[in-house]
Amino acid sequence: KSPMTNEPMGQRLLPAIQVRNSIKAMVESGSLVGHKADAWKQRMEDKEEVEAMKRRAYAGDESEAFWLGIFYQRGKRGLVQCYERAFMWYKRSADLGGSQAMANLGYFYQHGLGVSRNGGRALFYSTRAADAGSELACYMLGSFFANGLNGLDKDEAEATKWFKRMPECD
């Protein structure tokens, strides 16, 4: 509804670029102050930071791709929580050799977050990550063996082996 006439305005909204630019200029000049202006500044900084991270991740920075996965998984830095996008960034990081991202992919496959549940892939990525020194992946493999998950037989000795490797990991 229109704030002026209280009449229906329709479903289509358009970006108010001039209004956004005016608000930005007033916040940056100090004309607008307070917690809402501070929140606006933080959102703009987060947006710029995320865009820079995406550029570096697309250029091959494994760590930046991993952190983008974290931010999408948790809904941080101005990003809406989205497991599908988190999965995509973890996959990119893992493809670049990131062991933490491999462990997170194993977790996502195990629990069906942002991707269809797939125990075989959970086992695959968890094994790769554990071999690369991921504490999370060692824990997951220990749990898989302790509980007989993902096609593995229950094996207390194998579970203990993976749990004991955890302190040696990153």
C-alpha cells in the first residue's frame, strides 16, 4: 500500500537507486548518525568485503572460498544463510585443495545440507580431509566406524584410531 494514499501499489518493486545513494552520502558525510547509520555502514562494508572475497575465490584463493562457505552456512557478513551456496563455496575450496572444506563437504553430504544426502560421498570427502589433517574429518570417520554408518561395519578399533588422531590435526 502507498504510504501516502493507502491505496494498493501492486506487486512489482523497483530499486530506489537515488534514495540509496542519498542515504549513503548522508551516512558517509556524518549527516545521519546513530545505530541505524552504523548498521548501514556495516552492511556496506560487509558487501564490499564479500565482493572482494568472491573475486579472490574465483581467482583461485582456496581460503577465501572456504570462508565464503562459512559465511553462507552461518548467515554472516550480510549474507542470507543458504546451505546450497555454502556447499558450492566449500566445493570450490575443496577442489583447490582445502582440507577444511573437504571435511565440511563430508558433513554436508552426511546430513543432506545443501545437497542430497550421500553416505558414500560423505565417506570420500571425510577420508580425504582426515588424511590431510582435518580434526573434524577424523571425528566424523571415528563416528562412522563407531556407529557402522555409510556402509562401514562397526569397528571399535578403527573408530578409536581415528579419534586418537584428532589431537594431531589442525
